[in-house]
Amino acid sequence: MRRKDREIKETSEILKVMDECKVCHIALKDDQGLYIVPMNFGYVYKHDQLSLYVHSAKEGRKYSAFHQFPEVAFEMDSGHELVAAQTACAYSYYYQSVMGNGLIHEVKDIQEKEQALSCLMKHQTGKDFVFDEKMAQSVAVFRLDVSSFSGKRH
């Protein structure tokens, strides 16, 4: 990271940024090339391991790409505010962001799917939802096992 003065070093602070973000942009690849898709998400951080959960239709470009090339990157950001100044070059922008990469896999275990969907909804709404097997089977759920991530704030 070039601007070390903006790096968020504490994992707990990075997780606070993630708590404020509702959309995660996932960069993936398929036979057509590179592709970025915004997705709602939920996450779990346990035993120094970050996992993001997303859901999808059971078909389409994103679904196929996740299976064909599971190595992905992600980015999320919040806290946006323009900082006005007297001259154009003195303008700035406040933000906070989290970026990382890892491997994404479809969750097949029904209990993990139900928990993942509950996690996603809790993150998005702040409310607890319970999913049954029928509901969980109606969508594809993916877990992104994050291999590295970092945070930045200005």
C-alpha cells in the first residue's frame, strides 16, 4: 500500500468498515474476460479467517465463472464525502474501503446454506431470519474464503 498513513491496521477496525458496507464488488474471470459484479453479502470472521457469503441464481455468467475460475478479488467501500477546496487540485474525498482476494466455492451443505443466508440477511437488515431447506435450495450460495485483505481510510 503506497499511502501507509491511510492503512487500517487493526482487523477489528476493518471489520467495522465491512459492517457499514452493504455491497461487495467481486472481480472474476471467465472465457469472455474479466467481469465485476456488485453483490450483497454477509461475513463471518472466526479463528483469524474471513469468509464472505453471497447468493446467486443457479445459472448465468457469474454462476458459471465462480465454478470455472474460483480465484476472485473483492472490494467494498463506504463513508463517501467530497472535500471541497479553493482549487481543483486541492479537492479530496473521504472514504473507507476493504479489498482482498481468495477462493470462492458453492456451498452445498444445506445447514451451511441456511446459516449463510441468515448471515447475509442479518448483515443487510440487522434482523434475524430463519431459512428452511426449501428456501435454501431455491438459490445458489457461495462462500469466499479470503486469503488476504486490507483496509484503507481517508
